[in-house]
Amino acid sequence: MYTETVTVIALMIAFVSVGWAVYTVRHVKKQILEMADALEDVKNGNGNRRILSEVHELVAPLAYEFNDIVLSYENRLSVYHQTEETNRQLMTSLSHDVRTPLTTLIGYLDAVHKGIACGKERDDYIETARRKAHDLKEYIDVLFDWFKLGSNDFSMNIVALDLTELTRNILIDWIPIFEDAQVDFRIDIPEQPFRVQIDPDGYMRILNNLIQNVISHSYADKIEIALSEQGRNVKILLTDNGVGIEKEDLKHIFERLYKCDKGRSEKGSGLGLSIVHQLVVKLNGTITAESVSGKGTVFTLFFPLMN
């Protein structure tokens, strides 16, 4: 009797085990088919598919890995679409910002070459053509910097140097430009050295782009550049008394191709401040902007001092 009972129990356990195994195999097969179906969806451009699985299930690790891969694919696809849209905007901008001044430049030079403009008018045409050529060069330089920053070949020459001395040397070249533009300037650089690890060319482009942004877009007649030590950082303040930046625009000024159309000059590529932001980040620094519409703007930069 005991033997028969044990046999029956064993058969029941075997039956349940077989049933459970069959159920598990079918469930796993169903999930694998769902994965195959989801993969087909992803292949066709639908990155929203996910595989649901309980932690204790056999395919759980595979399902979670699948979901991570799909999420990564979706993020990379989103970045690709954003880049594609940025490139489209850039080509539209190029069409206007390069062709328009180039056409105007050719027009003025043709008028001088053909003798249509004479005397003072001829001199005025040549001066206008010269300014247009400089504007075009400035735009191409900014465009080159932007493409270079986004390439895999971009590298920086980080060296230890005195930022106060480097800043003085950069600002010397701006003094005649301030005077020509009738912009009052105040430069406050202390005698004490501020030793930093930085790329000199990168820092020069940061400072030049910020100052050029003031000259070209702010309508300011006063500018102040000041260096000081704050904590373990060197702090650079660039202040102007121009038209300022609207609160909504201020959130986006470091984005690529963003232009503040209200109150500020429409001239420019929309890349200058984006380049500044990228360079500051690559140099382990930070940059912020504060502005009051109608009163001016303050750019604040921090770079870590050497120990």
C-alpha cells in the first residue's frame, strides 16, 4: 500500500513537473516570438516597443537587455534627427548669410570695375565692399570653428599659464576696435597671477566671441571685463549696458543656430555663443548669462585654478 502511494505521488509530481515544463517552454516561446515581432517593428522604425517580463522569468535578463538596446537605439535615432534638423537649418542659414553679402560684395566691386561709381561714390562703394568682405570672413571663421568642434579630429593644447597675462594680450587688440566703435571700456585685471590649465587658442576664441557678440548685437556703448579669484576658480565677468536679452531668449542663447530676434541685431550666424559654450565645457569651465531687457547683459565664466 505504501509503495503504491509513493508511486502515485511520484507520478503526480512528474505530471505536474512535465506540465510546468510545457507551460514554461510555451511561455518562453511566446516571449521569444514577441521579441522577434518587436525587432521587426524596430527594424521598420518603431522604437517604442518594449518586452514585459517578471524578474523570476527565464527570459528576464534577455528581455531587459533587449529593452536597453531598443532605448539606446531610440536615443541615438533622436540625436540623429536633431542633427539632421540642425544641418538643414544650417544650410538654410548658409544660403542667406553667405550668398546675400557675397552677392552685394560682387555688386559693389562690379560697379567700381565698370566705372559706374566715380569719385566719392567710388570710395564709398570700396569701403562698403571691404566691410562686407570682413563680415563674410567673420561668418566663415565662426562656421569653421563650429564644424571643427564637432569633428573627431578636434584636439586642444592644454598648458599651464597665467590667465591674467593671456587676457591682457588678447584685450590689447580690442582697444582700437572699442575706440572705433565708440564703446567705452573698463578692464579690471589684478597684478597677481592666476595659474590655470587651459588651451590658449580656445580661451582666446571664447573671449573674442563674447566681445564680438557685444559689439555686433547689443548696441552697447559701455563694456567691462574683470578678472578675480573666487574660491578655487578664476572668475571672468563681461558686462555691457546694451539692449539686453529677453527672459525667454536667455534660456536658449547657447543653443546652436539660436538667434535673439527681438531687440538685438539679426546679423550673425547663431553659432558664436554655442561655440563659446562648447569650448568652455571642453576646458572644464562654466559659463552663465544674466540680463535685464533694456539695461544690459553679464556673462560670467569660471575656470579652475591650479593647486
